[in-house]
Amino acid sequence: MNRYGYVDSNEKEGYPLAAWIWGHRLRIGQDWMEYLLEFLNVLAGFDYKLGQGINQGSHSVSEFIEYKRFARLGLRRFVFYHEREKTRHPDDDQAHTLLIQELQKKVEALDTNLVGEPVNLIRSLMQAFSAVEAQRSWYAKSLFPAHHNLLLWEALRKGATKYKGRTSSNKPTAWLDKEIRFDQRNFFARGGEIYYLILSAGTERFPEKRDYIAKRLEELLKQSNAALGEVALLIDQTWSKLCYEGKDNPAETLAKTGKLGWIPYQNTGFYEIVAEDIYQLLHANLDSLELLDLLAHLIGFHITLYIYQNANQNSEIDLHENYNLLIDAMEGADGGIIRGISASLFSEQEAHIVRRGRIYVREQVEAHVASYENPNDFIHNLESDMSETFGLGGLHKNTLQSFKDKVNKSIEQFNGGNLTKDAFIGRYVESLTDILLNDFRKNFLGVHKKLAKAIEFVAPRKGPSGRFVLGDTLLKAITVANLMPGQAQIYYEFLRRLYDRYGLIVGPDDARGSGLLERKPINEQYYRLNQDALLEKMKHAGLAIEYSDATAIVIHHQTVSGGEHG
Amino acid sequence: MSGNPFVEYLNRYTTVSPEHEAAFDEFITQTQPATGAPLRLETKIETFLVKDLFSKSRPPSVILTGNAGDGKTYLCRQIATQMNGSIPKDWDEQTSWAKETPGFKLVVVKDLSEIGETKGSELLDRLAKTYSQPTNDVFLIAANEGRLRALLSGNEELEKVREDVEAQLRNGPELDHQHLVVFNLNQITTSHFINKALGWLTAPENWQACQGCLAHKICPIQFNANKLSNDLIAARFQHLYQVLEHLDIHITIRDMLIHLAYSITGGNSCSKIIQQLDNKLIWIEKAHNYVYFENAWGEAADETFRRKAAAIRNLRKLNVGNSSIFAVDDFIVTGYPDDPVQQQTHRALFNESLDLGLKKFQQERLAYLQGGASSPKHDQVPVLMKWLPHCRRKLFFEWKEKETIERLYPFSYLSLYFKLLEGDQASLYNAKRDLVLGLNRSFSGLFLTNREDLYVTSQYAHAVEQPVPIVLISIPIDNIKLSFVSMQSPALDREMKKLMLTIYPPVKVDASPIEWHINLLRFEYLMRRSQGGTSNILAAECELSIRQLKDDLLSSFVQQEESNSSRIVFFAADRNRYKLQSMWVDENEHIRIGGGDL
């Protein structure tokens, strides 16, 4: 299999099943916003360059192999560590007190009517950029990168959650950060790296696009909200000066060890679509926070589609028949007819993901067996190859034992002549699939749902069910990513484009063209109403104009001063 | 008894599918009503084309776009008839028609979609040639916009035509354009034609046939025709259409005619009514379901008709009559016993009449008020309640108390909106401050109280903690103008004013002002927010367009140097309100916190 990214030359541990199909790796723990945060961290850590840190699959040689992770423990502790902290630690108590004392010397309020401590005002301003909605320890929280200086890489204080002592240790200041690590990847689980790799792969053939994307993002993170960035920097530097007196910060040094994962290198057409979308999006003349928000939505959208595409990429599956994402714009006005179909297509996607996993295991086993020179002594080879590929050695002892027992039973039967070779392979595949699907279901299967719901590509936000929709922000992001500022496109052509690029179905034409109308027969009229409903929404949003004759034009509105608009 | 042929004629409007392209022209001009004259709506555009444009020695060509039912084909026919002196021979069979006049040759194309792709392209090529070469050709083309765009795209020869079409569709017709004027008949305000259409529908000669009909007393059709000739009721119909227009909903002339015709007949035929003579008493219980003020909302219509008749579909969204307004319900039930004048009015409005089940309503009302054997038990819903939506709708059209009945609309600020359009300066001044407050709340997501400056903010949209919006620009109220703009045109019947918010850039910013059209929905939304309403009501319709305004303000007024500005200005919670604060790092590497001056 072709891979694109950083592949460790002495990789011995193998990868979970999902990694082989969707890359290393996507995991359920990662919050939707953390795809953007991690991606920007990686990009900024490569000095705002795409195509770096790659040792396999790329046409060009990377300048850097490792990206810098942003520790910023001073800033992070200042913003997130407070009385209600769930994971308190005496070292952090001490560090926090020292930092606040030092900062108080540096803050001056000119406004004597100020309510509360000036330092608290600074904190509440910074806290407004808290990016992740979750009860987490201070070191695993993140800030929305309104400025480069707000980028934070996930950290962990080893043993902090189990720490029982509560007395202050009065350590030398420089020791306080020592036990903090940056390589956990519980939340920055490499989803942002995958996106970085998709964009890099999608711009392999288009160096100008690659440069534009990287430079524009750098501009967004460095030129906007500069004052906020200065305040953040000052807070962080106050800590490092206090702590290391200008010497190397050991935590920062330790942090500088990020290496990318990898993605399967196939279906490059989709990678290029992703790159085009981002290239186009970044041309929009919008406020930086708005643009980054649109970017976060688009990343979630792309990753979800990436999961679906790879789930359906298989010789046994007809992509077109399976890859129909019907958008429900009716909001129940049709008595839920479109909603019902959309919901069934959504649950179909999940089934496809599982099916893809199953097929992959079978293909791997069969391919390996076919490759062995001595067909009679294949069992030993097969066992060790599969163990290596999927990293079975890392499984829980009991899980592994029950798998081995099952396999051994089949081996006995095979050796005793009670099983044919084919039947043995069938049983082996079954047992292997079962054991691999445990982890697959637990850590990967839910990723698409979690992402799609967060960005309002799937509604409702809560609960197990879902149907495809286009929430306001996502709709805006998609429109801006498909039209240059000032550009216009006839609504029907726009819909066709959504179908061609992403497999989204809204109106009767694409429902017919995709075969969906045949597969789920309803009156075509419903699709027409659905199409009208989406248009109505776009008109309210100023994303479309209708002059006459139901001929609507989708626009990427460019600021027109003085003219009539809105 | 044979019935009135005009009723049959009207029912043909209402049974024809609104999707049928030719229906309007066909019915208006070809199928004559048995009695009286056909409807003739004189339009400004017709006069303009004949008297101003095509009377020139070298007139420009004209393209007409608009929805099916706006009268493109009808207009072509009128122009051809006037230029020709009479209806051209074989008009109905031809797709186009040409006439040599002294100086130019007028080519009228009834429908660009009907002449085929190749011929359509050729035609537009010829039109494009008139830009550069002296030719005799002058075109009048009725076109479906989608087809027109398709033919114009991807052909370099047609680039100039395409640009002109695009620009004039966006900004309105350029009447003195040398080569091409594009009219979008969608821009016509249909409300302007209500009186004329109602006048024709209720003309006495069309209803003479009803004289002597035995069903006269139980006939809702005739009842409706009679009522709709009333000026007050006609004015209320017109107001309904105006409200739709201020919601940016365009009803075509044909949809209006279908709606008005249906308001009269309710889909009933003479023969159906005449049959009811046999069971009069049962019919009287039902007839009030077919009176005009029920028909106007399509109350008795089936789902398909409601969906297809655009006017009814859109009017139903206004939901008039279904919610209770105390002042209205009180009047219906009590008739204001302390006010002799109102009592008089009540008697006149609620007299024995077909729309009230003859005496039925009065009986049930009195039973409710006076109690007695027929009065409802404690745990029963009084029968009278069933009459309330019906009577509200009746009053909506028939009661003179305009301010009170306007409260039946689902808009709390409708009266104020129309008052502003009349140019009341004091109201404009106050409304501007309220709108600024509404925008401040909408932009920031905070319950701000400032009306003296417009704060355009930027914030992280998914803040976990209390959001702290950063103010990127503040615009003093004196830089903001609220005014109304007349949309009148010498060439189109466009009787409408629009409310505009003009926002001038702050000092030191070199940019053109931004104009924002405040339609009725946006007005309602912002006023509600300024009065403390929650953000969810009308959010789906308005939030995105307000975000768009914010995007525009930020991208035109915030210049690069400013976003680099060395201070952060933001709203911080301070006791019970939000206070503007600023923060910056000074040259001594200290963080300073100050007041909120930008």
C-alpha cells in the first residue's frame, strides 16, 4: 500500500485496522475544534510551510522532519489553572502563585472604577477564547488561535490525576514544569496531522496553491489581533523569565519532537478538491475569527467526507451507488419524507465503514496467504505477519488469549483434517476481524458522527440518530469555498458542483442522476421542494439572489460599497 | 337555472395550474368573458415602450425577464398590437413576429425558450451585432432568465450583452442605454393592480346574470362579489399584498388574479350552490366557510391548491386570525357595551348575514354572554370560541380600526414600519437608535445597552466561557442614517419605498458608505432584540444576513493597520452591565488597562 507522510523506518508495532484504511490516525477522543488547533499547530511548527515532515510518498524533500510543539506553560497556567481546577498539584499551585505575583507587578489599571483585580480581567478576556467544551485538566485545554501566540499543544502532568499529596513542595522554580509531557496525543490524536497531510498531498502538483495557503494562514495568525498576541506573549514570557532566567526551557526542548503520521496515498483527486476548497476559502475578505471558524467547519466537513470516501473505496463497492448524501433542507415541512431517506443514508454510511474494515481484513489475510512460497506451512507466517501488521502484541492479555484460543482450535481442526484450507482461512478471518473490530468500534467508528454533528453536517446535535443537513456556518463555508469573491453561479450549477465534488444531493436532478430516486422511490416533487427550501435559506443568508423565473444565482458576496445589497 | 357564466370563467383561472406558462395571456386576451369586457391592466412599461422607447428613430433593444405569470408574453402581444395597429395575423401560431417601421425593424420574440437553442443563439448574435454595426434590427425579447443566462454564457461574442444583462438585473434597467434595456417584471409591485383587478372582477355587468337567481340568498359567490366591491375591503387586500412585498415576496399578476378569483368563488360553481336549495338548512351551516375572508387564506382549499397558488401559500405564513388579540376578541364577543359608537359598528358588522351562518353567530354569542340553558358547562370549550378565528379574519377586512387590526399580523412593529416609510422624522430618529441597539446585541451576542455607537465586534463563536467580544470598530450614531428610498421608476409600476440604513465609515477611514436594506422581517427582528426579545425568534430568517452586514462592515471599514492596532478594546462584565475596556502592552513591557476609547 502506498503511504504519504512520515513512516518510521523501524516500525515494529503495527497499526490498528482503521489506520490502514484512513491513515495514522483518527480517534474519537479528538474534539472537532482540535482538528483545526492541531492542524495550525503543526503548520506553525513547520514554520508555516506545507509538505514538510514527509519521508514517504512526496515528490519533494522536506526541509524539516520534526515540527515544533507550542508548550506555553506560563500562558496556559495563567488562563486555565484556578481554584476550581480538577487536577490540582502542588507544583502547579506554586507556579501559579509565583506567576500571578510577578504579573501583578506588571499590570496597571488606569481605570480606578474597575471591578475586581485587573489580572482577572485579563484572564476573563483570554478565557473567552477557550476552545474546547469539556471538563478537562488545565494542561489539556486549548485556546482558539486568534493569534499565533495562543497556539498550545496538548500537555500532560504525569501522575497528576492520581496525586494525593496536597502540601506545597517548595521546589526550585525551574523544576516545576519538569514532569509535564507533550507526547500524549489523547486529544491532539493526529487528526490535524492527517489534515495537514491531505492538504500537502492535494498541493503536490500545485506549488503556488501550497505557498498561498500556508502564507495566508500565517498572515491570519500573525497580523490579526496583534495586541492580543502581545499580551499573551508577555504573560508567557513572564513565566519563562521567572523560571529559566533566559536559559533554555527544558519543557520547550522536550516539546520539539513532533513527527507526522501518514495517510494512504490513493484517491488524490479528493485531496486536490480539499486543497482547492481551502485555497478558495482563504481568499474571502472576512474577519480573521470568522474565517478561522469557517475553516474549522470545512475541516470537519472534509474529514467526514474523507472517511466516507475511503469507506466506499473498494472494488466490491460501486462508489456512486453508495456515496449519496441527501441533504434534508425541509426541516419536517414535508412530513419527514426527505428526512427519513437522509437518515437512512446516514446510517448506511456507518455500515459501510464497518464493512470496509471487514473487507480489508479478509483481503490482507488472503493476499498474505497467496504470497507465501510454501503453501503448506502458511499458518505460522500468517500469524506473525498479521500480528505485526495490526500490532496484536499491544492488545490486552486476556483479549489476546481468547483470540489465540480460538485460532488454536481452528488450527487443530485444520491439522486434524477436519477443516479445508479455505474454511480455515474463513475462520481465521472471522476471529481476527472480531478482535480488531473491538478497538475499531471503540476508537474509530464514531469519529464521523462526532465531527459531522459538531459542524452541523448532521442533525440533531445530540442523540444516536442523524440525517444530513447544512447548518448556517457550514453552508456559508461551503459557498465561500466554492466561489471566488464576487463570483456568481446559477443555483442548479452550484448544486451540481456540490454533487460532483462531495456527493451531496439536494434536488431532483442529482437524485435521479445518482440513482437515489430509483433506490428510494418517492415523488420527485419532494426533491424539488427540498431544493427550494435550501434556496430559501441561502437567500435569507445573502448567499443567493433570485431575480426572476426561479433562476437563482449563488454568490460569494463581495463588499459593494454604496450599492444596494443585503 | 343556468348560473352566471362569469363564475364559470373565473373558475377557469383557479383550476388552471399556475405552472401553465401560457395561461395568463390566454385567459386575459383570448377567452372573453360572456358579459362585460376582458380585463385590461394598463402598465407603465407598456406606455414607456410604445411612447418613449420605440418612438425613437434608433431605439435600443429590450429584453423582458420575470416569473411565469408576470405578463411577459402579454406585454409582447400588447406592443405588437400597438405597433401594428391591430393584433398581428397568426400571432398565436408564431414564435416571433417582425415589423418594418420607418427607421428600424422591430423583431418581437414571444418566448426565447420556445425557439430552440440554435435559433436562440443566432438571435442573440444578431442582438450583439447591433452594438458594433449599423443594422436595422431592434429586438423585443421575452426570456426565461435561466435560458437567457445559459445562451449567453460561454460565447465570447455575447460578452457585452451578458455584462449588460447582468448589470441591469442587479441594478435595475438603464433606460437611456444605447443598445439594450433589460426589464425584470419581477420588480413590479403587484399590489398596485389590486384595485383595478377587483374593480373588474366585481363590475356590475359581470353579475347581472345573478339577478333573479333563486339561490341568491344562500350564495357565497354573489355575497363575495358584492363585498369585494367595497373600498375598505379592497384597501385591506392591497395592504396584504404590500406586506408581502415588504417581506421581499413577489406575487405575479397571474397569481394575484387566481387568488382574487378564488376569493370570490371559493372554488364553487353556480350549479353546486343551486343544488343546495334542496337542503338549505344544512348548507347555511356550511356556507360561511366559503366567504371571501376565508377563501383569501385558502381555508377551505385542498392542500394541492394551497401549495400551487403562490399568493395563498405565502399569505398563510402570516397566520392571520389564528392567534388571539384581546382588543379584537373582546370586540367580537362583547361589542364594547360601554361605547355606543362601537356598539353601533358591532351591530352593523355582526348583523344576520350569510358569512355568520345567518343568525347562528349572534345566537351563540348571546348564549355565551347571557348564560341560561344553552350556555356551556364549566369544563366545556364554549361553542363561541370556534367562531373567533372566523370573526377575526372578517374584522381584518371589514373593521375600520386600522391600528387594532394590524395587530393581527404576526409582526409587533408593523405599524411603526409603515409609519417610518411615510417619513415621520421623529420616529425615524428613535427607530435608528433602536436598530443600532438591536444590531449591537446581535453582533456581540451580549445584552448591551449602548445606542449611541454601533460596535462591530469579532469574537470566538464557540466560546465555552462567557464570550468577550473584541470591538474592531465603533461607529458613532451620527455616521448612521436611517431613511426611506422610493423605488419608483418611470418605466415600471413599482410603488414601493424601502427602508435603508446607511452607515458611513468612522473618521480616518477612507471607504464608501455601506447601505443595508431593512425589510419588514429584519426590522421586526432588530426591534424585538432592542426591546429585550430573545435571539431565537426570526433568527433563521435574519441572523445570517446580519452576519453578512457585519462581514461587510469589517471588510470595508477595518483597514489592515487598524487590525494591527496596539490596543484590544472589548466589553467586560461590570456589575449589571457591560463596560467597554481597553488593554495594551506599553513600551516598558507592562500591561495597561484603560477605558474604552478606540
